[in-house]
Amino acid sequence: MRWTRPSLAVVATALLATSCSAGAGSTTGAGGAAGSGVSAKETSPLTAVLGTEQESAGPAPAVPGARAGGTVNVYNSVEFRHLDPQKVYAGATYNASLLWGRQLTQYQVVDGKAKLVGDLATDTGTPADGGRTWTYRLKQGVAWEDGKPITAQEVKYGIERTFGKGYEVGPPYWPQWLTGEASYEAARAKYAGPQAGDLDAIETPDERTIVFHFPQPQADVPYMAAQSSSSPVRKDKDTGTDYDRQPFATGPYRIVEHVQNTRMVLERNPAWKPETDPIRSQYPEKFVFTYGKEALNLNQEILSGRDGGANATTASDTLSAELYQTTDTDPKAKELVVSGRQGAFVTQLMVNNERVPDVEVRKALHLAYPRQQARQVEGGARTGELATTLSSPALIDYQKYDLYPVKPEGDPEAAKAELAKAKQAPGSLTYAYRNTPTGQRVAQVLVEGFGKAGITVVPKPVDPKAFLDEVHRADSPYDLFEETSSVDWPTPSTLIPFSFDGRAGSDINSARYRNPEVDKEIDRINQIGEPRAKAKELYALEQTVMKDVPVLPFAYPTVNQLRGSNVGGAFIHPIYGTVSLAWLYLKS
């Protein structure tokens, strides 16, 4: 089918009208009214349609009751892994980086519902040649923090950086899509980044026009254009590895101080023009990020309002389980809880398939997994619904299935019978966990639960700051670890084709799953240009993957975070799954 803008928009509207429930907390989002800790199941379905050119114009819808001024404190127990836009690959960082970074497209959120609109671009893109060519036009007036206009060449340079050495930690889509290669390594072999010269697959006929040429049809380019890796970078400001500490701003705020793992200060960006931005607001004068406090301590400060807690929220830390009783029984404390479905995230017990290659062992783990008990020590049903699928119910045309039904509390006897079929039962399995109170409790539950099935689990505490790097590195010594991850937009296009592609590295395919037949199917399905047909095939392939039990689905998480009593405009971003900072204001 030859895609035109109207037909693509109609299809996207039909698809995404069935997408995830938007989270709501103290407000229902930009343009929403005050509320009180609405649960994810009580909110209306998200409709992440593609917006029009008119809807892509600024300014952003005003937040009712918002006022300008003051400093919002943002508490994080752990520093963001990356700030360099081409390296960012985590929902909480995407969400926070909206303060200082802009992309070609982005999600406008009103009343808890997301709409994809043009951000730096005038719209969500114009496809041609069956989706192999996409054209974007930059808005007049978009500028860097020093007032210089943002150009198409700087968008191109930013995307070219994704090919460079060290940028494999970010999304692989631009390199793979623009070269037609299935793996990041093969894509880099064709083009190694800006130092190798210009990438011919991206044209910039003038300073405001950028044209992408793909070897294969790509229906999801408008969503990829919202990723942080689609941010422009100015060559004269590219400080290499140091850009990870202080990227040059295009959003409503700029980074003026950053002591890594300690503190980061943002001030208003005077060059940002609200009339060009349909996404963000600029209510507070400053944002001050503080890193290194224990999660329980920072949550207690917010609840009590002491030491700046009344003006604070968290960017990624969730409500500590130790405080659930307080927020359940104290109406004033309950009002400070911001809750909602955590986007399209799914929590899984990851299995290193290279270290646990026997599918019968993985099936035994699935049968023995004490999911109910693990969820209980993490906070009970409030933390999410137990999962049976790799994909989230938030996705387009989600298909529910349960290939290997099992008791929520685990079935040790069934697990023992399955383990008896294994060619070589493991002597013991190492379980890596974040060394936090909750992580310790979950580890104890798993040791006991798997032990009942005759599976010895050896818990290994890991510094939370180093956890992702440790479990994702190629020579990771861990057999099991818990991970919460998401597709990159509300379609299944970025689940199996990336997280379970045997040609992908361990930073993406963290289960180290290898199945050549699945890889062949991925290549076939990637040729399908019609989104709904592609989604149907991907869901079928997902069940093929799950027959191998490469990971153990645990939960479709609900996120619970806190905002201070003087913080207004707080809601859970329906796509990025954490409190959205770009809409916050101080009440007084």
C-alpha cells in the first residue's frame, strides 16, 4: 500500500485508540483537574493519535491553576545513566530530558492522553515511496540555548552520531533502518559515524528540510522521531564523552551545573520560544536534581515536607514499600501519591540463556517462580498485575495468552518434574539484585521459592548505580536478574525484533536469546509496511519465542511516586511511565 499522510493518520488513529490506560495522580495531566491517586485501571484509555500540523504548533496547552516561579527539587537515589541524547535509552531519562532537549516529534499530553505531534518539526512527517522516504520540515524560530537557529544539518549530525563507537548503548533503530542491516554491528560496518563523512541516506536540501531514505518500508518513523536519539547536536558543541554530562539545550531549560552523582541544576532557557513548542511548559525558574539519598529517606522528606520536600518530586524512584501503610491510612499522605500504569512496561525475571541454555531448566524456573510472594514484598497488588506475556496490555491490538499456566505462588512439584527432563540440571544459579531493602526482600523470596523445587539460587547484591551495566555486559556472571523494560512506542514493532533478535548485543538482547528461525521471521516481518498486519505477525512470533521460555514474565507494573504538597501538575506520563517534570509548577 502506498502511504499518504491522511491514510497513515487514519490507520494510526484506529490502532492507537486501543492503547494503554493513562496514569493519573494529583492531576490528570496538562489541562487536567486535581485528583487523588487514581489507579491505572480507573483511568480512560490512552489515544496516542498522530496530530496535525495545526496541533503541532505551540504553545503547549496551559495547565489549569499553574503559576510561574520558584525551584522544583527532584530527588533521585541514582544519577541518570546517560544525558547524551544519542545514548539515552530509559523512560525516566526520556521524561526528564524533555526539560532541556527537543526532538523532531514528541508526545503532547492532555487529560492523561497522549498525542504525537511535531516538536522541532512542523508535523509528524510526510511518507513517500511506500514508507521508504520520510520528509520533515523544521519550524521557524526553534533555537539553541545561545539563540542560534537549529538546522536540519544539526538534526542529521545528531542521528549520524548514533552510528559511532560508544553509542551502541542507545536505540539501534536509526542505524539499522537507514542501512537495512539487522544488527548494529553490520550497520556500523557500512557507516561508522560522523568521522566517516556524510551519511547519504539522510538528505538536507536546505537548513529546514531533512529527508530520510530507507531501504525497507518504515511505518513507525514518526514514533522513532520522538526518541531522544532523534535530537539535534551542534558539531561545535559536541564535547565527545563529556557531552554525557552537559548536552547543549534546545528545550525550556538549560543545564548550568552538573556534579555527577551529586547534583544538577537547570535554569530557564531564554532562547526557548513557547510559541514553537506544543509539548512543554516553563513554569518553575529552576529545577535542582539531587542524587545519592536512599529511596526511603527521600520519600520520607517529600511526605513530611521537610528540607525542601514540599517542593519536590522524584524522577525515577518509586514510593517505598515501607511507606505504603502511611499513604493508605493518612488522607494527606495519600493525596501526595501519583499513580498510574507504567506506560507499556513489563517486569520480567530475566534468564541469561547463554548460561542457562536448557529450555527444560527454564520451564522449571517458570513453574517454580513464586510470583505472588515476590509481588507481595514489593508492595502487593498496587505494584501491578501479574503477567503471562512478553508484551504489555498497553500495546496496539494486544493479544493475551498463557502458554504455560502456573500457580501464582509457584508449583514446586511440577517444577521438579520438569527439571527431571533436563539434560543437565544446574548446580546453582546466581541471582543479581539491586542492593536495596526491597531488592533484598525479593531475593530472599526467590531463594526460598526456588529452593522448594530443588533449585539452588545464590543471591548476589549489586550496587544500584552499577546494576544495569553489570547485568547487561557481555561477560555478565549472573544467571538471573529482574528487569522492567518497555517497547519504545505503543506498537509491538520494537519488542521481538530488538529484544529477542539473536544478532543483537547483550545491552539490547539482555536475555542472550538465540534462535535463527526467529531471526528469519523478524527479517520477513520487517518487510511488512502496513502497521496492523505487521502487529498481527509480531504477536504470533512472540508466542513462538515464549515457547522457549527465554524470560519469566512477572508483572505489568503500576508506578507509584510522590510529589510534595506544594507541587502541582504532577501526573504519570502515559508513554514514559514516570512523573512528568515538564508540566510541573509550584502552587505558592
